[in-house]
Amino acid sequence: MVKPAPLRRAVEYLAQKYEMSERRACKALGFARSSCQYRSRRCEPLGLVAEIHKLAAERPRFGYRRISVLLRRRGHQVNHKRVYRLYSAAGLSVRKRSRKRIAATLRRPHVLPTRPNERWSMDFMADAFHGGRAFRILNVVDDFTRECLASEVDTSLPALRVARTLDAIAEQRGGFPAAIVVDNGPEFASRELDGWAHRRNVELRFIRPGKPIENAFVESFNGRLRDECLNENWFVSLKDARQRIEEWRIDYNTERPHSALSNLPPARYAEAWRKKDREKNESRFTQEVA
């Protein structure tokens, strides 16, 4: 069954193209004139319309489907078709544009983390085996301790694989961070990872397109991995690449001096911070008891 909206447009087309009346156009199409002239008298909730405008202003590159998800998260019982109608009527549709013309958007200034596991960063790298086949590396870094939490290596790393990797890291470290800094790659901007972040109560902080400096911690790590490991080895297979990169990651965390950490390895710096934090908490508790 054809919906009324396309038929109304067909009636308008016939009336303009062949200069016929609305009555004759409806008769030619077999469309009831009363249906053609019908206009809904239903009043939309002002709160819902205002919320759609607010979300569209906060996230100008979100379409109606993602805004529908956000509305349901905020307690609105609404389906995507209704949101689409209101979204389109308000002229909020997202238009495609060239990546080179993306304007800088408002963003929060980066605040340095104050403890381990407060904020992570992640990014992809690419390299190739000896035979020429490409593979990818997902690096995850703790922005406070500079530890590399994982270097996941495979020929394909989709969003669900990224989520599984983050779950495994959180299980090892005893919890998830408050935020993860990422670029605008398709895996990070996907619905799958957005849903994962919502369920884990983790904020995905996207940098501005073309501004890798805003993800400086993992970009710095990528440079070290490229210079000291990838450029120094030939990888003959996936197993070989995983083994060599994991060995370098462990050495980076436990042995390699880090200039930003007073030349301590990241793992040793993290342990020293935890020890100092425990002593501070014990001292505070002793003072409160006394």
C-alpha cells in the first residue's frame, strides 16, 4: 500500500506539470481527495521537540537515528519514525560535506588526569608482513602512567573487537576509565562502540578531525612503537608480529626509561604512585582517628 505522503507529492506534480485541478489529479491516481487534504491536528509535546533541538545543537553531525537512541536513553518513549518526522520538519537533517571543509567545533580543553585508570587513549596503526599483506594494531594507553595497556594485532579490528579488547583490559585493571580519547575513525564512531560506552558508563571523547595532537599520549606511543619495533623488524606471519610487538610492549612498560616520568618505566612509575597514594591515605586515616 502506498503511503499518503508520496501520493500527495504525486498529486502536486500532476497539478503543476499538466495544469490540472487537484480533483482530477486525485481521480487519475485513485487517491481520495479527503485523504489528500487531510492535515494532522495532533500537537507534539513541546518537551520532545525542544529535546531534539538541544541534542541536534550539541551533536551537529548526529542524524535522527542516533538522536532517537539518545532520546530513549533520557526516558522518552519514542520511535525513530516519529523522531524523523519532527527532525525533518525542523530542518535539522545532516548534510554530507567534504572532510577538508569540516570546521573546528567547540570542544572542552584537555585536563591532565590525576590518577591511573582515569583516562585512556587509543588509536590504530598499520604495517605489513614480509609478503606485503597489511595488518593493523590497536594501541591503548593510560594517559596518567603512560603504560601501554594493549597492542592488539590482527588483519581486521572491527568495533566489536575493540570493545572486547577494552573489556579484557578493564578486567585486568579492576575497572573502566571515566573517559577514552579517540579520533574520528569509523570503528570509534560506530554504533557498536557507542552502545558499549553507554553500557559501561564510559565517555568517548572525540578529537577534532585533522588534529592528532589532541590525542598526544597515544600518538607519542605510536611514534616510539614505529621507530623502535616496526621499523626494526620483518614480520613473516601474524603470530610472529603478535609475539614481537607484545615483547616490545612489555619491555616498554617495564624497562624502557620514559622522559616524561623522570626516566622511570611506566609500570614502575605507576607502582611508585600507588605506594605513595596508599601512604597518603594511611596517614590521613591515622590523623582522623587521632
